Amino acid sequence: MLTGKSSTACVVHANNNIEVTEESTVENRSGLVKWVREKVYQSSERETWLGQVMDPLMQSEYDSEKMGILLEVSLKCVYEEKDARTTMSQVVEILQVHY
């Protein structure tokens, strides 16, 4: 990847394998991203939206501050417009500040 930004039709795994996804899979992921983004933007309080989007099976057994940061960074990585997405080097910079 020369731009550092992935397309909406593929997934790059940690082992650098690239998986081309079917359109329905991309649509399902887009629906989930849209739902999470709506929850985040509906409430200015991190605890409120984080509690709504986290898997209830986790039973709050996570650091809410760190999870909130990870979720915010994740949302920056999945903008529909490819050029608006955060690059991996920007992700690393953001996470280094908080961790």
C-alpha cells in the first residue's frame, strides 16, 4: 500500500495477507460502522456511548479510557472517503501519546 490507506473492498491481516471481501460483507461492516458512529456522535460523554457499543459479555472488564481512545481511532480509519482516513503512521502516533 503506497498511500497507507486500505480500500473498502479488502482487509489486510496482521500477517500481511490480503482478503478481498464480497460486497455484502462490506455493506454489513459499513452498517456496523454507521451504527457505532451514530452512538458516538449522539452523546458527548464517552462512558455513555462506550457502554452502548461494547459487547455486554465483557461486563465492563476493560479500561474505558483506553477502549474509548481505540474506538475513536478506529472510526477515523474507516471513513468512507479513502483520503479522509487516518494513515497507519498517524494511528501509531495517536496511540503512542496515550499509551
